[in-house]
Amino acid sequence: MRRFLATAPRLCLILVMLLGAAVYTACDRRTEPYDPSEPVEAPDLSRIFPEGARVAAERDRSEAAAPAAPADRGVPPAAAAAGAPIRGTLELAAGLEGSVPRGGVLFLVARHPGGGPPVAVKRVASPSFPMDFELGPNDRMIQAIPFAGPLLLTALVDGDGNATSRQPGDLSGAAPEPVDPGATGVTIRIDQKL
């Protein structure tokens, strides 16, 4: 026992040195010193932002180069360029009036027709129908994705409040065709019951 106690301080010292070496090695990031002459490059954001952001950015660049024609869809060009809100009415189809789940949550979603993440989402607790809505740039999910059209609008009344789950009794519907920002009088009919 005396022999062990005599060597214990040395063992503790060795252990501390090994632990220090391990910490030093783990923290060594092998970074180079700052070089002011190094050219500045934009970071690769493809790992951070989803594919839909890249597609939307490319579409915006091509639309900026080509003359846009949102007036053909009944939307003034200035409203489409400014990302003006979309306004309209949500209504239930006949026969579904008493089917809204108690405590349900309405999710109004705008997506680009080409796919990708939702552009904008509005959440309304305990909705009542018919209901006027406004969905605009302030409702965007990812700020890097512009509020630009055309956009597909869908509505889901979810009983458990989780937009990713689908349960019997949930209701859904969609606008009949894509719309551009600034559109008014859009009607979304909720006509499907899961």
C-alpha cells in the first residue's frame, strides 16, 4: 500500500499530461493564419439551403433577364415584382360543415409548382369557415426563397396540429390553379376528408 501511495502522484501527473495532450490534439483545427491577400469567395450554401432555394434563385435570375408578363394572369406587374400578398377565401365543400376536427389547426401552404420546400405557410388555430385569408412574404418559411409566383395553394385542417401527420378526419383542399403574388379573390375549397 505504501508503495502504491508513493507512486500515486507520478501516476496522476502522467494521467494529467496524457489528458492535456488529448485535449490539445482534439482542439487543433489546423487552421491557417489570416492572409489578407487571399481572395474572398462566396460560401457553398448547398448544404444549408434546400434544392428549392437554388431552383427559385435560378428562376428569379431568368425572369429578371426576360420580360415578365404577370399581367396576363390578372396581376399588375408591380404587385408581382413586390411579392404582394395573395388574398382570398377558404370554404368548406357541402357536406363537410360538421367535419372540422375539434381544436383543429388550419395550415395554408404556398409552394412552387416545380417542387421544393414550402414558400410560405400560415397557421390558424380553431378555424371557422368561410374564412378570408392573406398569405404573403411575411409568411415565408425560408427567407432566401423569394415570394414569387406562380404558387400552388393548398389548405389542410389537421386534428392534432401537426402538419406532417395525416390522420383520419383531417380535411384538405387546393386552389384550382397556380396564382401569382398580388392575386385577389382566390377561392380554396376544402373538399377532401382523409
